[in-house]
Amino acid sequence: MSDRNRPAARAQTTLAGLAVALVLVTAVTVGGVVAADRALADAAGESLEQHRAERTADALVTESPLVSSDNGSAAEAIDLALANDTNATELAAAVPSLRGVAFRVRVDDRTIAERGDLSGGHTVSRGALAVSRRSVGGTVDLSEETTTTLDGRTNRVRLDVNPGSNTTVQTVRVGDRVVLHRPTGIEGVRVVEVSSRASPVIRVETAESDPSGSVDASAIAFDSTVVRIEVTVDV
């Protein structure tokens, strides 16, 4: 082989070696997870299927592609929109206990992800808080009223303040809290953080006794429910 061809040959050898190494690392990683799970299952007196199903169920309700923390509550919860959009590949990538096994995940008796042939296996279930989202809105017609209430709990409200030419909107409250205040007048769109404990009540205060114009309020409301997560794993 000429000296000119040796660098190319070495490069090809290096690439081939890297590919083999990556395959070996992947195999060792998956094998390590299986070995660790088997040891933990034996220690707990569980079958490997039961152990993996238990670990998966715990992960799905705490930290997984199904869980959202931006849901109008203080705790993480299953986001039903995310549950509708998920798939088996996403879950297996996020939850190590689902890798290399046949499994099914159901939410309130509805299958959201399934992979492989489940001829038997072990099934466990967990109760979990779940949320669904919907758009809500309301308008304060300043010539007729000073308040409006949005139908549903939320943690963020969009306010579009459009006072009439003879009107100065000075303060906007949500519940008892002042979210906007400017003595010289508030106009335009603002997004404010609000408490999610109750449906937001928007109150508008103006400098005039006979104002005109409007304040439009809109938000994404969160409806909470309890669902049953069911996981079946067949090793």
C-alpha cells in the first residue's frame, strides 16, 4: 500500500472501530439495566415483569412525556393532551424500564401506547391527577360594567385594554390583587400571572365616572380530574 493511501485506510479502520464500539456500549447499557432490574426484583421478591411495571407506573405519574407542571396547580399532573399525542417510542426513550420489553399503557381504559406481543405479563395501576385545557374569555364593557369573570382556573391571563378617547383605565385587579396600575392610563395587551385557586374575577377602575371602551380578558383554563394509569409489561 502506498503512503498516500495509508491515511484513508486508517480513517476507515477508525470509523469501523467506532461503529463497533457504539454497538457494544449500547448492548452493555441495555444489559446493565436488565441486570440491575433483575437484582432489585429479586431483592423485593418480585418478578422482573412486576418490578418493571411498578417502576414504569411510578415514572409515568411523576416525570415522563405525559406530565406537565404548567397546569394551574402546584403539583405536576398528567396532561391529557400530551397523553393523546404520545407514542410507544417516546415512552420507551423516556422510561428505561420500558426498553426492550413488550408493554401497554392505558389511561382510564384507553390505550395510549403499545408495543410488542403481550401474551401475558404483569399489570399494575396508579391513580393520578390529570388536567385538560380549554380557552375561556370575557369582556368588560366600560360603559356598562366594571367586572367580568373567566370560567375556570388558570395561572395566566391576557388582557387587551381598549379605552375610549374620553377614558383613562388606571387599575386592573384580578381578585383582590392589583395586576396593572398606571395613573396616566393603561392601553394595549398585557399578560399577567394570577392565582389558580379560583376562577379569575377581573375588575377595572377608571378615572372617569362615565367611561367608554372595553377590556377583553382571555386565558387557558385547566380542568382537573383523577385518572387511572395502567401499565402492562411482558418481558
